[in-house]
Amino acid sequence: MAVSTWQVLVFGVLPYVSFALFVLGLIWRYRYDKFGWTTRSSELHERRLLRLGSPLFHFGLIFVILGHVVGLVIPKSWTGAFGITAEMYHIGATVMGTIAGVAALTGLGILIYRRRTTGAVFRATTRNDKLMYVVLAGVILAGMYATIRHQVFGGSHGYDYRETVGPWFRSLWMLDPDLTLIQDVPVAFTIHIVIASILFGLWPFTRLVHAFSAPVTYTMRPYVVYRSRDEHRGSRVQRRGWEGP
């Protein structure tokens, strides 16, 4: 069966366009917007919801990413060589992936609610960030739906994306995408791939860029010196601001 035009665009063109925007966007942002390379901390405005939602979102997302790395980057034969059967992998990936997805989605929901209901935080949210939240929620929801639809209710082994989506993903990095592998991929996985590609294209232009900021020099920074302004301390007599020395 021949590869259709839309499959060429979705699986052969869109990933490269997304990756180009991702790389060039990061370079542009670092070169021309270094002061904006931040998540723009809002902890001073609200802490209770932040302390609940942020760990749920970040730790959930970390495990979601690790699951994708194992499923897409590591060939099926490699895990089999370590004695991990298809059924073992299916159960582990489904259970852990569902838990991580629920945690990430719950945390994201709390953070979006906090951002929308806290005036100062909402005013500091850019249009790009608002779009990013919609796309990020969409990619998590699409991934969870694909997992539940095809992994939980898809039989004993579910849909084995490691024989289709995984090899296709690796072929992208060889600059020779094998689109024949992806022809019969379920619609849920296709939607997940499309939204994920859009997210990576938007990434450098939103607050997600802070994920690439590692505090390497944090422990080597000089101490910040604080001096008391108590009028009973110090050798200088305290005066009002409009009085002369």
C-alpha cells in the first residue's frame, strides 16, 4: 500500500519542521532574549497551590519522558536480551505510564487553575504561554487516551508501538524516515505525534525554555551580603530621606 500525501506531511515533514523550529528557536532565544530565559517565578504571589501542583507536574512529566525514551529509542530486541518479555514490558509501561500521566495532568491542571485565578500570576502569562498550556495539556491527554484505548483495553499485549512508531522515530534521526512502518498506526497515536510535534516547535518561545537552564554555577556564586537597616545598629546616625548629611 502506497504512502499517502498526508502521511508524508505528518510523519515525514512535520517532525523535521518541528525540530528546526526547536533548535533555531533556542539559538535565537538565547542570543536575543537571555533575560527572558526564565520561568518567571511567581511563588511570591501564591504558594499553596504551587507547592502541590509543581511537584506533581514535574515528577510526572519526568517519568513520562523516561518512558518515551525507553519505548522509542531503545529497540525491542535490546530489552528482550535482558529477559524482559513483551508482556512484562507491556504491563510495566502501561501501569507506570498511566500513573505518570495522571500525575502530570493533575499537576498541570492545578498550575493552570492557579495561574487563571491568581491575578498577578495571570497578568504575567504571555499569549505564547497560554497556547503552550493548551498544547501541553492536549499532548498529555492524547497520550493517555492512546495508552488507555490501545494498551489497557487492547488485549494482552496491546498495540506494540515498538515495532512501528519506535523504528520510525529512530529512522528520522538517520535522515531516512521509513514511512511504511507508520501506515497502519492507530489514529490516537497519530494525534499524539502531531500535537507533540507542535509542542516542540513552540517550546523555545514559551516558559518551557527554562528546562534547559542548569544551575551549574550555583554553588560557586559569591555570598550575598545583607546589612541591617535597624536604626539602633551601625555607627551612622539615621536620617530621613530628604535631610542632608
